[in-house]
Amino acid sequence: MALTQVPESKFAYVVVVSRRARQLMIGGRPLVDNPKSRKNTRIAEEELLQGLLEYELPKVTEGAEGRDGKRHK
């Protein structure tokens, strides 16, 4: 299921914006008509805040968390 709302996690927010910024750097076209900035990261952030980007968050399995509640590799 693809999401279009802003992620609650700051880490997920940064990952989504950075991946979109990379797409813009290699020639992707902005999804906003008149971006407020010429910087790729700002354009990507603007697209995310307007709900124009679709992304999927990975599912966390039960075994990925230890006894202390933290995820371990």
C-alpha cells in the first residue's frame, strides 16, 4: 500500500525526501508547477508536504526487536 501523507518518523521523512531529491538530480521533473526553490532537496520536500509523493514503509517483523525493544541487525 503506497502512502502519500507525511511520515511521522523524522528518519522516514529524510529518507523519502533524499530519494526524491536524487531522482530530481538525475533529470526527474518536479511534480510541483512553480517550485519555491531551485534546490532539489527543497523541491522534494515541497512535493512531500503537498502529498504528491507515494512511498512505502518497510514492515517490521516481530523478530527484529530485541528484549529491550530496540531493533538489532
